[in-house]
Amino acid sequence: TLFLDRIDAANPALNAFITVDREGALAAAHAADERIAAGRAGPLTGIPLAHKDVFCTEGVLTTCGSKMLGNFVSPYDAHVVTLLKNAGAVGLGKTNMDEFAMGSSNENSHFGPARNPWDTARIPGGSSGGSAVAVAARLAPIATGTDTGGSVRQPAAMTGVTGIKPTYGVCSRYGMVAYASSLDQAGAFGASAADCAALLTAMAGFDERDSTSLERPAEDYARDLDKPLTGLRIGLPKEFFGPGMADDVRAAVDAALAEYRKLGATTVEVSLPNAKLAIPAYYVIAPAEASSNLSRFDGVRYGHRAAEYGDLADMYQKSRAQGFGAEVKRRILVGTYVLSHGYYDAYYLKAQKLRRLIAQDFQAAFQHCDVIAGPTSPTTAWAIGEKSEDPVQMYLSDIYTIAVNLAGLPGLSHPAGFGAGDLPVGLQLIGDYFAEGRLLNAAHRFQ
Ligand code: GLN
């Protein structure tokens, strides 16, 4: 009950959890005790964890941060949830998030923003803000998240914890409410790289119910944690170190890189010439996929249905008008526009071509280095309300994370000291496909 009691005490101020599953957690903890007594414990047996509210959990509310799913109790578990249950982890509840994972600050949640434990007047980052807050405030030792354009790495940076998004296809998307399917990937939050490694090891694995799930042998992501960093070549993309990065973030990132050199790594300048096109490409591709994915919320089968309506079309319209928030509607509109006849070639097809160029840039860079490093976010956590009226400012805050999703690469953010006002700064490490072990190794040696 230690963590449940901590949640009871801290959640009113932090709003990290949308649902606390006290009964389920106690039952699972009991079952874990029996497993341990019987000598059948696994690495996560009895370890409490929190799930982002985007993962379907059987019998427990799954809202995705939306009024649309405000009453939705899933009849099944997401694959990731099943794997973690099988590993003996104890689910504490479901964490706050931007509605349908669309956002960078958690302010788009129907349930109000989660708050940054370092300064509760500030955002915790998003969209997986609640999970990051839960780990940062020690309301849960580990938590799941999802990362479509930075939603694990950016809130990890803002709250001073470690977060990893694996290579696209490593974790099954089955039962993860879809935002932009070609970019969505589950990820892990922990207070350390070692905790993330243990969580990711249990979350990863082939699942035939997700057609993009990769069939690969199981991997122990903790295997290489202690390997020395001697000779590790860290690439520094010159585009990531230009103007745009706040001075305090730059100072913390530079200090972290100096520390890596002390640990035996070398740094080399690399270039990602098309990285600046990542945001425009993303804000065509992600809304396009979202507009298609979110068409399922029609008020017929599950989710919110308007109380009063005329004919069927009117029911769809009213249910969707009432169920979705402003940012979700904006993205559906952009998505249907870029996919519509006459505009498809001009926007969607162009964005797909940019996506390929961005992926090729990374491959060229990895000819000269083993991992790429830079800031996770151009600034530390901003004040609640500061950017919420300006979507473009909000979108620009993901400048360093989005290219990684477009390329499908693994990325990690680990704490790299503090900026002005004692707010955490994150360092992002990007690896080639399936280099999760190497990213975790570097972060672990650093810590
Ligand atoms: N902030 C980005 C967006 O709003 C990324 C979100 C995410 O990774 N889920 O789409």
C-alpha cells in the first residue's frame, strides 16, 4: 500500500492519475506474494507500475484523456498490459495524458493538466505527462507511455526521469488506442536506465495481432548496462546545436557531453540536413492517420453518445462535437484536408518523401557514430497556459524528438542536470535500429 498511499496523498495536487485501481492493485500484490513464496518470481513480480491511459485494461476505465472515452471500460487488455501482468507487475492505475496523445504539455487532457512535481505551476510535458509525473514524484517506480512524436522522451526530460522509446515494431500496438499508427510506439519510464531496461524487457515481444510487430528473438535490455563507454562515438548533429536551444539547456547538455568524454566516449559532428523538415512532415502524416483512426468514434459502438439527436448523421455529429476537444478536432480537420482529392499529392505524398529523406539522413550519420546525442527539448518546462493558445508554438517544442519517430529509430532521454529555476534538463540519445541496449548502457554509465 506504500505507493497507493503516496498516490492518495499527492494526486490531488499533481493530477498524475485519472484512475487509481486500489482493489486490482491489492489483489495483484497478493498474487505476487504467493508467487514469490512459491519460488516462481520473475524480475517484475510484485513491482508496482502505472499505465498511460491509452492502454486498454480489462475491467478498468480507459479514457485516453478524452470525454469521448470517459465511460469506456475495455473488455480486453493491450498486449503490453498482458505481458506486464504475466511478469507479475502490479498495476496501480491509469495516468493522465493529452487527449488521444495529441499534445506536448498534458493541457489537452479532458481531466485537466497533470502538474510538474518540480514546480506545480508548470507543465510536465506530454503527451505521457501523467506517467512521467508518477515516476518523478515516486508515486510509481515505473510506468508505461507511448511516443508518436516525443511523448515519452519529452515529459521524461521535463520531469527529470529516464524514458525510452524503442525501435518501431518492438512493442505490440494491440490494445493501444491508435493515434498515428505508423509512428505510435510504446515506451518505458523509470527513475533510472536500469529500471527502464527491466520494464522494456518485459514489454517487448512479437504479437501476431499487430501487423507491424517485429518477429525477433527476445532480448534482455539490461544485458549491456555495465559495459564501459570507452570508444563510444557520439554524433552531435550540428542542426540540433544551432539557435533555438535555450541557454540553460545548452549549458546542461554541454556539461553532460563533457561527462561522456570523461567516461571514454568521443564526440564527432554529424549532420541531419532534413531534420528541420520533420515538424511539417509530421503535422501532415500524423493528422492524416489520426483522422482515419478516430473515425471509429461515432457514438454507435462505444464511447460518448449525445443525449439528444435527430437522425443517424446528427447523432454522429453531435457525439463527435461533444466528445472531442479542440486539438483533436483541429487534427481531424487537417488530416481530412491533406488526404482529400486534389491535395493528397501536394501534402501527404510530399510528407512521405520527406520522411524517407529524414530516415536516410540518420543512416548517413550512423556511418560516423554509434549514437547521436543532443537536447530532448529546446527549453525546460514552461508555465501552464503559456503556449496553450498557440498550437504552432506547441508543435515547435518537439523539434528534436519528432524525426526519430519518422525514421522509426529508438530514442532515450535521461536527466542531464538542471537549468534556470532548478528545472530538469534532458539529454536525448538516438540509436540505430535495435540499439536500445546501447542507449540504455550509455545512460546507465552516465548515471
Ligand atoms: N507532441 C506531439 C503531438 O502533439 C507528439 C505527441 C506524441 O508523441 N504522442 O503530436
